[in-house]
Amino acid sequence: MRDAIISGLDNPSELEQLYRKNKAEFKENFNSVYTDYQEKPIVKFWYERLNYEATDISWGSTKELKFLFIAAIIAGFLAKLPDILTIEEDFFYPRNIGFLVFPFLTFFFAWRNKLSKNKILIIAGISLVSLLYINLLPNEPDSDTLILACIHLPLLLWVVLGIAFTSSGIKNYKKRLEFLSFNGELLVMSAMLVIAGIILTGITVGLFELIGLSIVEFYSRYIIIFVLPSVPLLACFLVQTNPGMVNKVSPVIAKIFSPIVLVTLVIYLGAIIASGKDPYTDRDFLILFNIVLLGVMALIFFSVTEGWKEDRLGSNKYILLPLALVTIIVNLIALSAIIFRISEWGFTPNRLAVLGGNILILLHLLLVTFQLFRCSLKKLNISEVGRSIVTYLPVYFIWVIVVIFMFPLIFGFK
């Protein structure tokens, strides 16, 4: 290996091949070569690459820490507004849950990316109008359009977050891919923090139980609710200040879960036929079917964005292509089910929203699947698959706007 490294010092591609063949052996032998050839720029580069050791967890600047602390306190108090102002929880949380998280993340990136005053005003204006609108809708708990608006509003706030994240590169598909990648890493880090919080909660409650004090109700009502909105804030902060912390975890998750989900989905479709269950007459089953569809589609997109960062999908593309095809089958079943329900019982806000959403998802999946097929034939780069994902996102944004602001008017707030 040592002689091969020396002979390859003037051939970067050969060094890369040696490194990928056996990383541990390459590092050991390269370090022995370093002393004799350290004047070469390529040797200095490889030495730093092989021997760089990340420092401890970075907590960012003092200003960033202050922002995190203040934002977490404000978010916690907002989460407790129903208790402080005696607001009905059933009224407050469905309408405002998105505002407990997204505006703080949006402001963080607006501040960090030094957005212009015009963009900040646009972001603040959209957020404020959305806040006033959703809270001024008639208080009809059984209103389908109200429920749909509450479900879709976080998606609108997510788009606003994307504007702040991408800064001036909102039209650049690579910046959009970075945003999708950030969302995946944010979810992974948030899940880790939640698991750590569950363990801490169990230990805390258990310790007080040992001395005869039950703090379950107090802890859940005053501690958990206050702290929960700060979880994505802390996760965002850690992902941004320590990019290497999750970068190694996310690709592994994508590679492990993609084949597992593919096998599970195929078995699930077979089990549906065997059990006699169908989404055509069972409304709850149709809802579950669509949730599965969204989850699998998110996994496909997450895998592509992670592969895009490495500029390759590797063997995972041979998993993602059949997974996308199976997901299209799931989508077609769900779409036919909602068309059947509409033909039998007519249009309702829920059925129209599901119909529109399924059609948009089907078109998106067909586009991405075609690009994955071309990628598997090596006729297309992975970046083009990523482009097909992010260039379609504005279509969802338009549909979200329609559901939130037009549906209540069209259906008379019913």
C-alpha cells in the first residue's frame, strides 16, 4: 500500500481509489509517507483530511446562545397561554401549534442569513396574516374546512421557513435541496432529543415515586408542555453549529430504512388483499393509507437529498426505484378510493382536499420515478433527480394556499 500511495501522489483519482479500498490501511501508510513528501500540496491536503479531529460539540456564538434561550422561553410561554389566559385548549392548540415553532426557526435563519428588510417584512406579513386569519375563523369544532386549514397551515409556515433558509437562492434548486436535507437532519436530531427527554422524564418521575410523591400530572402539564416547543429549536441549533453530528447518521438511516420499508410495503399490500380490508368503504383505513403514502414518499425524498450531498446514490438507487413504483401503486389505490367515495356520496371539503392532494402527489411521484429510472440506467446524475423533487414544490404551495384560504369561503366555513 505504501508504494502504491507514493506512485499515486501525482494522480488524485488513484489516491482516492486506494483510500476507498481500505481506509484504515491507507491512513496508516499515508502517515508514514507524509514526512518525506510533506512539501507537496496534495500530501498536505490528504494529511489534514485523514488526521482532522473534530472538536467537542460547538455551542455557537454568544449571540446565538442568547437567541436560543430567549426563543425557547418565549415559545414555552406561548405554549402555556391557554392556562395563563384561560383560553380553551381545543381552540388554541389546533390553530396555533405551528406558531410555537416555525416563526422562531424562520427568524433564526432570517437573522443568520442577514435577509433584506423587504424579505423580512414579507415573511413577517405572511406570518401575521396567517396568525390573524386562523384565529378569526368561526369557532366550529366540527367544521371540516377549519380542520383542513389547521392541518395545512404548518405547511405554509414551513414554506416561509424555506424562504428564510434559502435567503437569496430561493430559485436555486441546490439551495432547495439543502433545505430538504436540513429538514431530514432536523427530524433526526429532534427524535434523538425526544428520546433523551423521555428517558429523563422516566428517571425523574421514578425518583419522586420512590419518596411517595406523584408528579406525573404536574410534570406533563407544566414542564413537558413548556419545554416541548424548544426541542426543534435546540435541534436546529445543533444541526447548524455541528453539521458533522447528524451528517453521518442521516445517510445510514436512509440506506437502512429504504429496503425495510420496501419489503414492509409489499407485504402490507398483500395483507390488504388477504384480509379483505379496503379503503373504498372504510374511511379510517383510507386516512391511514394516505398517511403511509406520505411517509414513504418523504423517505424517498429524504434518501435522494442525502444521496445528492455525496453526489451518488450507490446501490440505494436500485431500492428507491422499486420503492417509488410500489408507492405509486399505493397512491393509485388511495386515489381510486377517494374517487369512488365521491361518486357514491358526493363532494365534501375533506374528499376534495384528499383528491387534490393525491393527484398532486401522483404526478410528483411519476416525475421522480422517471428520473430515478434514468439515474439507474446511468443516463442521469443524482442532482437531476433532486431537481425534479424541488422544482415541483411550488405546486404544493399553491394547493396549500387554496385549502387554507379558499376552502372555507367555497364551502361556507362548513
